[in-house]
Amino acid sequence: MYGQQLTVLTGNSARDVGRVFSLLGEAGIDVRAHCLVDNGEIHAKLRLIVSEPERAVAALAAGKLTAVLNDVVVIEAEDRPGALGRILEALTGESIALAYTYTAVSPRPGTAVMVFRFSDNLRAEEVLRSRGIRTLSAA
């Protein structure tokens, strides 16, 4: 299943990034994962998995921030050494590029939740599931 990820272009200062989290918090939206990537001298790209993606877009828009939704693949794996390597090994031989990945908080002990964006999310998910790798919804 696809999850939805929010992407916000923001300044890279604590004030600018903090404003995104504050607006979401004020709207009662839970941030389950995030990844901040420097996008130049004063800009950053903030990727987020949130409890209510559509409401998050609206809350940020009300605060004069633009956010877009993208599909990602959310995977649950064992929280042990080598798990990420085994996931990626399952895609060996496929013509699927990895755009990026980051981790999220797992609600279940002993598991790790990972967020992936592939060149072909649908195909990647099919391959992973066929090899016994559990994919989840981000909701």
C-alpha cells in the first residue's frame, strides 16, 4: 500500500522549520516521521509522514506554506542489523531506482518502519511483497 508523504519547501533555520511543526501541532496533526534535506544556502526540503495528510496540507496553506503530497512505500521490517540490506537486496535485478529513504517511529517493539520513494512505487511494492516483505499504509 502506498502511504502519502507531505513535502514542504521551507527555510532551513530553526524558526522556519519549527513553524511547520507548530502549524501541524496546532491543527492536532501527528508527525510520525520526517526528513529534512538542505536544498541550498537558506532553503530546505522537509518530507513528513503525518496522521492526516489532506488536513495537514490545508493547515499549512492557512499558514501561507505550500505543501505537496507524494506517494511513498512504507515498509515494516525487523529491527535488527542487516534488515535494510535485505529489503534492498530483494529489488536486485529489477529496473527500479531508489529516490530516497528514511525511517519512522514504529508502534510495535522489535520492528522498524521505513519510508521509500522508488522510480516505480507500484512495481517495487509488488516485488517486495512477493518476497515476504511487509508493506503498510502510512495512515
